[in-house]
Amino acid sequence: MVEVFASILAANVLDLAREVIKAEELGVNGLHVDIMDGHYVCNFGFGPQFIHSLKRLTSLPVEAHLEVEHGDSFVDLFIGCGSDIITLHPESCRKLEESLQKIKKSGVKSGLAVSPRLSLDLVDRYLSLVDRLLIMTVPPGFGGQRLCENTLPVIAEAKLRINKLGLQVTVAADGGINLDNVLRVIESGADTLVMGTALFQNPNVGKLMELIKGSSGQSVPGK
Ligand code: DX5
Ligand code: ZN
């Protein structure tokens, strides 16, 4: 069954509580929070205080996607604020293995993200330490970008490698997913869809959710 995580970056920041309730009503399975530092990517995102507040507002699982330099340095902070999943970019970390072990030991789920230009080889040796592999389907940094078609085979290849190893790692796709391409993303093998613009800035969002839930045989709440 395909899951949907709502990327808060595309929500109306002046009305965030209501946006979270809207996401809950749409039947999403979790919230995705982009943490950006203006260095690793040319943009700024949310911080630990925001996740802390979010956790008091909703019972949905919250993923902290650390699009920052030296991701390792912030693992404690994001465990401490109540994140349910912490996703790191391997090339931004110096002590990746240690950090993934720390995340797992704390009871939080661990994730690794692969940017469009990078190879899956970079994460191969860490797969046994993660719960989620996040395939970036756009370059990290901004919401509302166009999905890079050449990342779809990467999703399929990631599933293949994980299955070959017999691991229970879910594959998520993050960025540029919309009504036009969602079925192809699912067919490529994504277990989880991270979507921002298509959820928060789309009058056809009900149709989109129906398509997703229909494709995996799950019913949409309120329908
Ligand atoms: C990009 C972020 C994504 C982004 C997805 O750096 O990691 O999570 O917010 O948003 P949309 O669905 O608008 O591409
Ligand atoms: Zn993200």
C-alpha cells in the first residue's frame, strides 16, 4: 500500500495549523519537514522548534529531511525535538555510520537521501542501517520543481538492490510528484510519495489522493 507524506514546505506558513488538519483530512500517512541551512542548498526551511510544535498538534509521524551541511552535527537536536524519522544526505555527513546507529538506538527511524546527480553506490553499504531510502526526484532545495524523469529508474534500481539484500527498507520519492506523473512514480516502485505543491496548492487534490489510494487498494477517508 503506497503511503503519502505531505511536504510542509508548500503549505501556507501563515496558516500552518489549518494546513496540517487539511493534510490529516486528506488521509496522508505522515508529514515531511525540510530542514535547510542556506549552505547545503540555497534556501531556508524549518527547524527543530517547528517539529516540536508540530508533534503537539498532530499524531501523524513527522520526518525531518536534513538538507544541511554536516548533517551529523544535528542528529541529537532532531532526535530531541521528537522527529519520528530523520533523513540524512550521505555526502553531507562525516560520521554517517555512527549517526545512523545513534538514530536507530534512540528509537527514531533512519533515512538516507539520494540526490538526482548522485549514485546509489553511495548508500549501498549503509542499507542495513536504514528504514527509508529517499530518492530525490528533483534537485534538493525547493518545492514546486519539475520531476526529473531520469530518477524513475533509480527508484526501480533501489527496490531491486533492497530486495536482493532481503532488507525491510522502504523507498520514498521526493519532489515534483503530481497528477500527471504519480502513477509512473508508483509503477517505478515507490512505497512512499512525498508531495508538497500537489497537496497544498492544488484544487484537484481529492482526485490525486483517490488515484493514489485506488492504485494501492486503500480507501480515501470521507469518501
Ligand atoms: C525539496 C524538498 C521536497 C519538496 C517537495 O528540496 O526535499 O520535500 O518540498 O515539494 P514538491 O512536491 O512541491 O516538489
Ligand atoms: Zn524533502
